[in-house]
Amino acid sequence: MKNQFYLKNFKSKWIKYNNYELREDSKGDIYIIPSDNSNYTIYDPFEKSSNILFDLIDLGDTALKNINDKEAIYNKVMVFVKNYGLLGLISSSVYNRDIIGEQNVLFAQNNIISATLDLDSNVMNSDDYIKLFTPFAGEDDLYTREFDEHLTVVKAEDSPKFYGKKPLVLDIVFSKFYAERVDWIIEYAKNISENLNQMLIYKNANLTEPVEIMPDKFNPHKIGFTVAMFERPQINWDFDSLQMAMDMIYAFALTDEDRILNRCSYCNKPFFAKTEREKYCSPSCRNCANVIKSRNKKKALEEQVTLNENKQELEDTVHEKIKTQEKIQTTENAQTDLVEKKIENILDIIDKRIIESVKKRSVDIKKYEGGEDDMKNEKRKQAIYEYKEKKTTGGVYKITNTQTGKSLIKGEIDLQSMQNRFNFSVSINSCLNIKLQKDWNQYGAKSFTFEVLEETEMKPEMDRRQFKKYLNELAEKYTENMPAEELY
């Protein structure tokens, strides 16, 4: 099968119990240990290579993703240990081949156990080290004694004993009194999961020379083997721990030439691919990924359409603003023309009055060197001077939206001119202030009214700039106590 990995020429033995439980020691550390009424079975880890590998990586992934969800992680640990047994970390964490009978143990480099202990050196007393893994065993439950000049482990329960080349410490590992801290098992699973992740990163990095993958966390040692013969030659691995067996299975899985250990691009679970192009662990994941790609493509097209529509709307708004400014400019030009016409009309009236006055009063035109034209020019200059010297009257006006009640309050030097601009804007339906534009479009020009709130004359000591500033301050006094929602 596609996802099966079986090292058929390899053999080994390990033990597992059918039931485990969690216990807390006197220091508050949580251990996992076989239940009192549990039964053991012996199995070959290599016959379950694929299951062990993928379950171990799944445990590591769960621990990395759900770092604060202890219940979910502990449940995964319990299932894993029930399926495959404890890891035998008492053996795999030290260089000693057999711990029983030796005075001290020497910790292996970058091991999981010593990282959790407060030690001054890399050496620990053997008896204290064994107690780390048997915290719930009494003096009569598990002890060693010398028999015929040899040491033996005495256990107050029925569990396998090994003789010959197997280290004596395995008698402790396979007993019901042997326990391992949950955080040790979790840390080992995380190391394997992180190692696989790092391997996949290096895989796509176009390396120019070999790179060791996380040697500080994945550094197998103490692996021995013998060659045996049954139907054909086979390698019998002398593993002192399940961890060593799993290290070997993982290493062979990474380097297998017929299969490529990868992660599914959809569910992220590990699987064996036949080619580098194979990205999904199952047809279901491939179909789900294709659905997501299709949806993302559709979403991208919709977003592009929306972007284009927004772009067009923005362009239309800009064009509308330009048109509005042009209309305003046209209005201002029209108003300027109107003022000029008014001046011309005034001058014409002055000319007519001058002529009438001359006729009625028999004014002597001869005293003007240029005659009648010179007289007209003189009178015109006087009239224009009087028009310019007329006192400037400004004030504050309010444009109100009768539909919403909102108002625009501004100061203006020439109120009459502003009134004319407003009337002209209403007549051609062209908004004269950008703040009113949205409501102007929605409610129409006839929904707005113009009102003079206050009129005032410009003081002699003021210029037009100072007068404008004064009018703006006057307008602010009208708005300072008004709610913001009532103002544009």
C-alpha cells in the first residue's frame, strides 16, 4: 500500500501493556505508568513501522500546535503509549550499556532527561537515576541482589525477564513499576516532528553541501545488531529502548529510495509519495485542495472586478468633481460678468444723468478742455471712486438641508455675491461646496436653503484678509455649541 513502510529484514522486540494511567509524584511531576491490573504483550516495532512513525509525528504536531491544551496532548500520549509502550528513556538517555551495578551514569549529549534536571555536571548517581523512573515503587516492589556472583532484578509482579546479552536494566523497563514523565515523551515527539519540518525546508533550499538536520535534538547512539538466519538472513537489532528503534525507523524512512517522506499540502499529515510532484496524501485531500484553489481563483476574480469597479467609480468621482469645479468657475465668471455689466449700466446711467444735468442747469462745458467727453470722464472717475469706497459688508451665512436638518455655516466677505452663487448653483443643479455633494446628489438642489445669520461692516483698520479671518471666527461661534451630527 502507498502509505505502508515495512523494514521486512529487520527484527526487534519491545513490550507494551494494555492499560496505562497518569500519576503525580511528590514533586508534582506527571508520569505515565502501567495500571496495576494491566497485562503485557511482546511485539516487533518494525512490523508496525508506518504506524509508529506517523503516530509519533502526529503526537509531535499536536504538541507543537496545541501548546496550551494539555488535555488534548495528554490524551494523544496515552493512546500512543497504549499502542506501542513506553520509550525506554532510562537506557537511551545515557551512554552506559547497563546501569544496574554501576555507580554513576553518564548522560548522552543533548538528551531529553538531563535538560529537565538541575545538575552541576553530566554525571549522576545510578541509584538516584533509577529512582527518576520508578517514583512509585516501594522497597519490596523492585530491588537488586547478587545471585551466584551476578546481579539480578527482583520484581514483586509478573513481567518479562531477560538473560544473556540483554542489559539488566530492561528488567526494570518491562516491569509495571517503570514510569516515564509525560513531558519527556512529548519532547521526543516534538523533536521528530520539528526534524521532519526542517528536512522539508532544506529539501527545497538547493543546498551545495550536506547539512545535518538538527543534530542537537536528533542524535541516535548505542545502536547494535546481529545477523540471524530463518528463511533468509535478517538483521536483529539490539535496541535497549523503543526510542532507539523509532530513531532507526525514522532515519530509514527519510532515506528510502522507493518512497519520499513528505507532508500533505492540504492536511499537513506525513505520507509517503512516489514522486516529488505528489503533494497530497489521498484523493480526498487533493479534491479538497482543488476546491479551495477554485474558490480562491473565483474570489480573486471577484476582487479584481470589485477593484476595477472601485477604480472606475473613483475616476467617475474625479471627473464629477472636475465638472463641478468647472461649473463653479463658470458661475464665478458669470457673476463677474454680471458685476461688470452692472458697472457698465451704472456708468451709462451716470452719463445720461450728466447730460440731463447739463441741459437743465446749462452747465458750461467749455471749461473742460476736452469738451463733453472730458466732462463725462471726470464724472465717471468720481462715480467709480465712490463705488469703490463704499463700505464692505460681510457676514455669516447658513446653507441648510431641509431633509436632514444638517447645516453648513461659513463666513463670507460678500454675502450678496454668495447668495447669487447659491441661487445660480440651485438653478443648474450644481453643488457649490464638496461637503454638500453627497446629500446634494441624494436629495436634490431644491432641498437646500440659504440664510444670512449676521451682517457686519469691515473696519477701516482691516484689510480683506483680516476681515475674512474675523468672519471665520464669527462663524465658529455659531457652530461651537452645535452637535457634530447637525453640521457638514
